[in-house]
Amino acid sequence: MAGGKGSERPRYLQIADELKAAIERGDYRPGDRLPGENALAPQYGVAVMTARRALRALTNEGLAESRKGAGVFVQAFRPIRRRGIQRLARDQWGAGKSIWSADEDRPLTVDQVSVQEVVPPTHIAEMLDLGAGETACARSRRFVLDGRPVMLATSYLPYALVEGSAITQADTGPGGTYARLADLGHGPVRFREEIRGRLPTAEEAATLGMSPERPVLKMCRTAFDAQQRVVEVNEMTLDSASYVLDYEFDA
Amino acid sequence: MAGGKGSERPRYLQIADELKAAIERGDYRPGDRLPGENALAPQYGVAVMTARRALRALTNEGLAESRKGAGVFVQAFRPIRRRGIQRLARDQWGAGKSIWSADEDRPLTVDQVSVQEVVPPTHIAEMLDLGAGETACARSRRFVLDGRPVMLATSYLPYALVEGSAITQADTGPGGTYARLADLGHGPVRFREEIRGRLPTAEEAATLGMSPERPVLKMCRTAFDAQQRVVEVNEMTLDSASYVLDYEFDA
């Protein structure tokens, strides 16, 4: 036993580190096939199972993907660039466009949607300043790109505020929820986005179809109207391998 | 074997999920002691080793911390709220304040710093528009709060631009790097921050003193001067358990 740092990190993770470095250097390009477990094992002098675990560490992180019978390939999926500030500008949703269209050319679609009147979790009720027994309209959606689930979002709005509007329907119409809030005299004038990183819960990983060992970005957006009232709280869960968040602003 | 989703997730992670849910509900508060492995094992009908792995999953994620001989406690560290836009406003660094003072009352300190003239990585050279053989001033720093490492940052600036200024010294003086760039006629007028999440490399985890199983947030900040020139690229690695990123902006 040599001791020291090298021996503390499991061998399969050391091999995974070397493969990652090779990908970052460009030795393997997006879409390239990585060496298989039967090639890696003799190369590193390890068991085939160890080589397999190294490759699985890469697929778990979303850096590579396994294709049945064909091998393990460097991830070719180009992450979504999400422009935080430009996409929420009023001239986006004000003109009847979806805020998702401000992100880029590849359109996100919603493949699962549920809209319900609910008693929201305590922290949401507090953020929306709801009294005891007051309900929220909860809009839960799953977003996919090229069939790949990339984000879950649950948006909460005070039910009394949006009752009778298209916000309570699956299809909110041109410009979406923010255009409808504007119709009601409560269009957002200011946003806050709070971002954290963590590992997904079992349910999040299952719904996003991703490994529970790959991180998610948690984003909580608060929308304020001109009277400083919180009119929406949107809790989002983003697959970290699918997104780059991008904020541009003046000094 | 029952099959189905429940049996796919390892038992220790199911127990960890239940403990996390209890923490989120507030059954256990920050600083509270969690049940030990000897209490959890009979409660869930599992081996002590399985209960120990469940607790370790929580400490790895940064939700709890182990204190030698005393047990495992719900994390009491209050994450740093980093206000992306306000902190970089010119009236911060323009007035000679550190941009870190815009975050909150608890001051971050730098406990490791190195300043070097380097040939930067290719992607940095491209972003800074450096020609072949042109060098950068690389400022690497580790930030700590209450003795806890929370962030690594390496800032790159064109060496020819900053040569002879305090930017090439460990102490950049009042207002820091941005105030010195302004002295040189290249003060930043616009910023871009790009954020991703991933697991740390072995080196990042070691330098931040955190578990390699806890995610980091990777942030890349680009600073532009009035001529649209990129005057700085800052690559940051943030412990995800230590930070909430916060962006506020108008619609």
C-alpha cells in the first residue's frame, strides 16, 4: 500500500478522471466511441468490472452515453443555453411569444402537464402571502428537447387571483402565464431567480430519466407585479448535463 | 423480490430520502442531532452498516455533518446568498469596496492566493483573444467563511494589459481588480455569468475539503470594457452546499 492521496480515491474513479481529462483535451470529441471495458481493463491493469464502473461514472455524470450493443460514446448533446434576463424581458411575453423561444433555435416542448388547485407547501404559501386555507393554482410541467427530458417546473399562483383565467387551463394562450397575468392587471415587472445545486431526489431522477448520481440545478423564480406583490413562484429542476444558465448585465 | 421502482433504489438511499424529507418538513432543525446508526438500524430493520451509509449520504451531500464522538447533526451552516447583479454594480467596486462585501454581512476571506504569468488554457486564450505566445495574469484564490472553504476562483487577464499594475500583486488595493482595470482605462461595463452544475474533480474536492459526491456550481464570468473587449475571464468553483446564487432583474 503506497498511502497518500492517490490510494484514497477508488481506482475506477481515477480511470474515470483520466477519461474526463481526455474528453476535455479533445482527444475524444462529442459522438466519439470511448474505449470499451475490455480495452480499458488490460490498459489500466484492472478487472473488467472496475473498467465498467469507470465508464458508468461517466454516463452517470452525463458526459457519455451508453448505446446498447454499440458501446459508450462521448455525449453529443449540446446543452441548452438559457438566457436568464433577456428571456423574461416584457417584449418577449408581451408580444405573445413563449419565454422559451428566447433561449435558442431548438424548441423545448412540454410533454407532461397538470394544472390543479392545491394547498401549497408552507414555504410557497408564505412567499405568496396566502392566508390559512387559501389555495394556489399549481401548474406542473415536464420539458423535453429532442425527446430528452431536461426540466421539471411547478409554478404556483394565488388561486383567487387567477381563477377563471386561462392560467387555470393546460393551454394558457399566446404569451403564456405572464401575458395572462398582465391581462388581469398583474403583469410581472421584476423577477428574482435563486439557484442552487444538489443531487436529485429519487422522484426527480425518475421523472427526468437521469441517474440519481448526476446533479440537478434547482431554480426558484419569484415574479413581482408593479405593486411589489408576489404573483408567481416557480420551482424548477434542471438536469445539470442539459443546461448552461447565462446572465448578462451592466456594471 | 417485489420488483418495481422501490426495489431498484438501494435501501440506504431510501432511508436517506426519508431523513431528508424529515429535515425539509422541519422535524429536524439546523443543528439538531439525527438518530444514530444504532437507532436507525432496528427502526428500519437493516444492518448497522446500511444505516451508517444512509447517514453518510446526508453528510456527503452537505445536509448534515458528522462530529467525532457526538453523532451526526443537521447542517447549521447558512448558505451564502450571492447577489449576482448588485454585487458587480460599479458603485460597489467604484467606491473602493470589495465586490464580496455586497453579498451579505458575513465576510469572506481569502486564505490562499497565487498570482502568476501563465500561458492560459486554450479556451481562455480564445476568450481573451490572445495571440500565439501571449500570456495571461492568472490570479487563483481560495475563499473561506468561518474557516470553511466555499469557493475557488481563477481569474485570467491579458498580461500585456495589466503588466506593472497592482493586478499582478497579491493585494490589488481598494476596489480590487475592477478598480485597477478602471485606472488603466479598461473598467468593466458589462458582465456575463455562465453557470453549470457537476460533480467536482478529485482536485477540486480536495482543495475545497468536501466530499467528491457533493456537486459544485461552476461559474464562468466574462468582463467586457466599453470597447467590448474581454478584459477578464474568471472561472469559479462553488461548493453547492455553501451557496445560493441570486439574480434580480426587471421584466
